[in-house]
Amino acid sequence: MPGMLPWTVAEVAAAASSGLAFLLAVGNDGARQLAFAAAHGGVEAIHVTDREAAADALAGRLTAGDVVLLKASDSVGLMTLADELAAAPGLLSGDG
């Protein structure tokens, strides 16, 4: 893909082999490209464009003990999502 970001299919596949089970990429072109690379590297991946869609995609998907890494520019608003995840155990599957 033209303008591909530094993530390669091989790098994402290596992450998958170390236990990465799911990738939710939030944002525009770079996030879409990351989800594309992840999917081709064998990782279940979803691309959404904003924080609200990310929260919807995670709702009911997380279980107690899951590790969630949020990484984005401040403009995406994932710090707000992190606060929502910490405050809303109902987002965990089987709760609420």
C-alpha cells in the first residue's frame, strides 16, 4: 500500500505469535493500514474511526483479566476511553 506505515505484516504476525489476540485500530488512514496488516498477519482486527465506535466495538468483548493497551494521539480521545473502561465493569462480557 502506498504510504504504508512502519508496521509490516511480519511485525504484526510476530506480535500475534507472542499472544496478541485482537487489535482494534482507531483513527484514519494509519489505523486502517494497521488493521489491514494485522488481519493479513493472522490477528483478528477491526478498524473504527473514533472513540465512540471503539467503545462500541469493545462492549461485551472484554473479560476480567484482559490486558488492554491504548495508544493514540491525544486528538483520538483514547484517554477518555481508558477512563470509561476503568469505571464501567459492565463493558466486560458477562457483567451488567
